[in-house]
Amino acid sequence: MARTVLLTCPVCGAMRALVGDLDTHDRSALGDVVVDHLDAHRLGESARALRKHEAVSTAEERIVGDGELDALPTEEWLAALPTEARGPTQSR
């Protein structure tokens, strides 16, 4: 079992998983990951800052099995989570 932090882009809904928990990733590091993705949306500086804080504040911590961890987008943002990685509250 592994702990992951799931970030969701408030603009397009893409997701990114980071191995670890919310205690091991400080808010500024999470923000850096989000800003790298938000740059592709070509938002203005104010909108980008608001969306960055929104994504960081809604980050979820999950405990996942090894098979689920392999299915999560840990290297890049993904438009939708693979079926194996969806939690019980996420629609298919």
C-alpha cells in the first residue's frame, strides 16, 4: 500500500498523482506542479494564481494498492483517471 496525493486541474479536470502524503509535500511544491500544468492553459497571472490555490486546497490524499499506484498518472497530467484507479465516489 502506498499513499498518494491527487491534484485536479480546476480548468480542465486533468489529474496528477504524487507519491507521498500531504505532510511530505509542502503547499509550495504542490503549487509548482500545478503551475507547470496551468501554463498550458495560457491564463492571466491573477487567474493562474487563483486556480493554483484552488487545485492545492482541493488536493486529496489516498491510500492505494501497488496495482493502483502503477495506473496513476505520476509522471504527467492525465485527462481522466484509469478505471483501476478510480475511487468509489468517482463516476465512470
